[in-house]
Amino acid sequence: MNGTTRRTTMVGAAALAAGMARPALAEDAVKIGVIYPLSGNSATAGNYSKMALEVAADVINNGNADLAKMLPLAKGGGLPGLKNAKIQLIFADNQGTPAAGQNQALRLITEEKVAALIGAYQSGITLTASAIAERHGIPFVNGESVAANLTERGFKWFFRVTPVAIDFARAYSTFLKEQKAAGRKTDNIALVHENTEYGNSVGSVIIDQFAKDGFKVGQKIAYSANSSDVQPQVLQLKEKNPDVLIFISYTSDAILYAKTMKELNWKPGILIADNAGFNDPTFVKSMGSQVDGLINRSAFSAGKPGSVPDLFNKLYTKKTGGDELDDVSVRGLQALLVLADALNRAGSTEPAKLQAALKATDLPAEQMVAGYDGVKFDEKGQNIKAASVVTQMRNGKYVTIAPKERANAEVILPYKGW
Amino acid sequence: MSFTLVQVIVSGLLLGAVYALFSSGLTLIWGMMNVVNFAHGEFVMLGMYSAVMVWTALGGGPFAAVPIAAMLIATLGVASYFLLVRHIMRGPMLAQILGTFGLALFLRYAAFWYFGANFRTLPDTLVGGSFSLGGIRFEGSRVLAGAMGLVITLLLHFILTRTAIGSRMLAVSEDATAAQLMGIRPQRMQALAWALAGGATGIAGALIANFFYTSPTVGETLAIIAFVTVSFGGFGSVLGALVAGLIIGVVESVSAYAIGPVYKDVVVYILFVLVLWFRPQGLMGKT
């Protein structure tokens, strides 16, 4: 008890000293550390997210007339509440390993003196990187890691904007109930997941939620990510022949599963793939035609022309040279906008003030790039207004099929594949 | 024996032949000059990118990609030998390890820079898709890679044991000074070994690209298997790599199917440790 008080006082004093030593000047840029997998097997996702964040920073720093009608911070000239400070993003590569993520967090905080951190894509890396931020009393805003335990650690400096496993599990369960009501077979469910933080936690949440809703997962296959071969798994599935199959995989394995299912000529009636690898633009581009009818979730739905997501998508497409915003990149972009809004209201880069501003965040649905109902954090730092749409792969592109009010296409089943 | 188990074993054998295919270059370099090429996985990766480039730029399948990849990676092998390996061989063992390891990192990040981090895949129709034989499924591109794996390992074995040039290469590996006294130029033989190893590795990459994804880090995933295969079979033994590749492929497939995919590596490595315990030189390695 005593220790906690002393530590809090010391952090407070340190923050105060930092604030006094370095008053924010008009031209001072506010540094934000961004940790993403820029190399390693998830580098595609990390590099797309990097570009999405650069688009958002550019809109805040240099303005965009169309977006300014809806977004207060899109007028240009930086953050008005923070003496027009511009946003300076400092990117760091987590190399796909928790240890590297941790080192980068430490470097960004102690050497680059960033005001806050954003990252780190893989749940397992967000876990270690955010622990460093917590120890140093620096806010960590996470845009895309969904492992349940991230917000169960009693952290005071961790804020998560993305919907989490339980939200997806409910979305999938609701979807399956509708399919069952429509007369499709859903008795026999198989779950294949990679065995790091992401796959294990999302997998168990889905199994629990399904059990509550009367769906039984009869076959559960865990595998090590970045496999050299997935034929045995597909053969196990082929033998049991489930009606519904759920994949939780990163890109490299997603590609192998899609290829191997075709090679061994087996497909389930309904195939659900939880995001990650199956949403990677390179997967969609190269394997999209092999997994037609695949059910997925997404935080991105382009919406009507002239809407916030549509305008950001256009800016992003211009930057990437043709690739559209996707579920992962849009959630990263949204995280930066949430942090920028908090910095603007805090009027300071002092950690305690920024923390208070993040806690008070209340963004409306109209300002969302991602398909959320808004942003508002609970006491654990989880965004309670986060939401997901259910999508389906159709001719190499994802269309939105649920919920009804956001859907732009009807579901077509059974799963077609290739 | 259940029907699926037959399919699992067939898949495992094909996988094993592919493992042998991309391990042969590594074992050849070791056998010729006692150097472990830590950049081997990156050689495979660049062979894969050669096939991807041949397809995207020329629309060519494996018939064009295999010779082009073989030539490119053989050239890379010779260049690595003259620019790097020849010099570090004079240094201590650690310098050799770190030298080729540095080469691996250089090639990997050069690939990131040039090709980007995106995953590439080749269309599966390039080698005629898949077919069914007596109810067992075969993937054309895997059969081609597996068959080439057998052919190339046997060919390398033949060159080393049955030809004059092979004898000269082996002479250099046994005693370079003595070989030089017999009128053999050690550097020329060693460069030839790197060219052969590079060529075999390039072919392996070009064939694997037909059914695997290609990315700058794919070398990491594959290199570990190559190192296990080569030490299992015996460093320097091309035939050993073939036998070890087949054993590992089948053990991996069967254990993943019967016990669970998470445990397949445990089973493979227990077997690996046991083999090295009783035969530290590997299945067919020389003591």
C-alpha cells in the first residue's frame, strides 16, 4: 500500500518535472511512438497500418476540407488545444516478437520521449509492450489486439479501441442462429486456431459463447503459427467433415490452409475465418478467388460516398496506390484519431493529463472511420462502443452481410471455395 | 490402416522429398568445405522469388523458372564464395558462422527492401492443379517438387561419388594442400561446390514457390527444417539428407494427424535428439 503511494508520487513528481523542464512551444511537434510488425511474418499488416496512421497524421497536420466538415481535428494546422502542435509519428519495428516489442516500447519512452504509444498488432506483443508503458506511466492506445486478458490486468494506462473477442463471438453466434433458423446444418462445428495469445484466447471465448447459445464445438485443432505444412490438419477435418469450420490464423498459415483445402478437395458448408490473416490485403488479393463465400468480420465498411470512412479510404487508396482500407489498417487509424482527440483536449503532453483526457473520451458514431458506434472507455480501458460487422468474400472482395442496418449484400451459402 | 492415414503418409513422403530437395545444397557445402551456410534459407527464398518474378514478368511456369532460378542462385553462390566465404574461411569458426549469418540478414532485408513485405503466391494451375489416384489426392506441384527432390539428390550423389570432378572436389575437402600438390585448384573446386549447391537450392526454391507462399521471411521457416534434416541425415551426406527428409516428413505428418499439430515438432525433435544421441554424426555421416 505504502509502496504504491510512493510510486505514484514519484511518477507524478517525475511527470511534473518533465512538464516544467520542457514547456510546449507553439512549433513543438508532439511525438507519438508507434510499434508495429514492420518485418517478420505479419509485416504486411504492420506496413499497411503504418500508412493508415500516416494518412491520419497528415489530415491533422495539413488539413482536409471535406473531412473538416465532420471531424473537428481535420482543419489542419495540428492540434489547436495543444498550441497547434503537429503530430510526429515515430515508428518502431516489433519484428513479430514480444521481446522486440518490449525493447522498442522502452526505447520510445526513454530515448524518444514520446507522449504516448500506439500498437502493437499481435496481442502477445501488445501484452509486453504495454507493460513497459504502464511501468513508466505513459498512455498506451491499442487499436487492434483482441486477446481478452489485455484489459484484465488492472492497468491504468492502457486503452483499447477495438472490439474484442466476445463481440466477434456474439456476432458469429448470431449469424449461425440465423443460418440454423434458415434450415442450414450447424450441428457439427470445428475450430482451428494458432496457439499464441490471439488464437488461444479468441478460440476459447468463441467456444464459451457458442456453448451458451447451444452450439457445440466438437473438434478443436491447435497448431503452431508459421507452419511449414498444414496437410495433417486439413485431413483431420476432412475425416470428421464438420458442417461449420472456424479458422483463427495469421497470414502465412491462412494462405496454406486455403491452398491445402483445395489440394485435398474438402470444404465445409459454412466457413468462418476470424479476421487477421484472412483480412490481410495480400491474402485477399492472392487467395480471394479460392475462398469464395468465406464469412469474416470487419471493422471497416466503406459506407456512403462523402462519409468519414469513404473520405479516409480515398486518401489511403491514393497513398497505397490502389489498396483500400481494411479491417486492420482502419482500426489503427481510428486509434490515432482517438489519441489525437485526447491530446487536444488535454492541452498538454503531461502523462497524467493525457490519461485523464483519454478516460473522458466520448466520440460520436458520425466521427468514426471504423464501423464502431463511438468511442467511450470503461474503467478497464475497453471501448464499450466498439462493434463489428459480419462480411462475406464475394468475387475477391468482402461485402457486408450483417447486421441488417449496415449490410450491403445478402448472404450466399453454402461456402463455395474455389 | 484407415484410408486417411494412407493419405497422411503419402503427403508426408512428398513433403519429405521436398525437405530433402531444399536441404541438399546445405549438406553439399558442408561436405565440401566444412562451412555451415546460415544464409541457406535466404538462398531458397531468393529461388522462390525468381519463380515469382518469372511468372509475373514473363508469365512462365516452372519450365522457365527452374533453369533461371538455378542460374541466378548458382551465381549468387559463387559470388558469396569469392566475396565472403573465401575470406572468412581463414578466420576462426565463429567468424564463419557470423559471416554467413550476416549474409542471411543482408539478403533477407534486401528482399524486404526490393520485394516489400507482401506475401506472393503462384496460381495453382501452373503445374496442372491436383489429381486423384485410387482415392489418394496428389497435388501436381508437390509431386513435381518431390520427384525433382529425388532426382537432384541422386544426381548430386552420383556427381560426387562417380565422376572425376566429384573426386577432385572430395579431394579438396579432405586435404586442400595435398589436392593442390596433385594439380587440383582448391578455390576452383570450392567455387564449383557453391555453384552446384546454389543451383540445387535455386531449383528447390522455384519448385516450392508453386505450392507455398513467398515472402522475405519464408527462409526462416524453411531453414530450420533444412538444418534439422541435414544434421539428422549426417552433415555432408546428400543421401543422408534424402533419407532424413523422408523420415521427418512422414513423422511430422503422422504425429500431427494422430496426436495434434502442436505436438508434431516435439515428436520430430525427440527423434532428432535420440538419433544424435546414439549417432552424433547423423544417420549417414562420416565419423
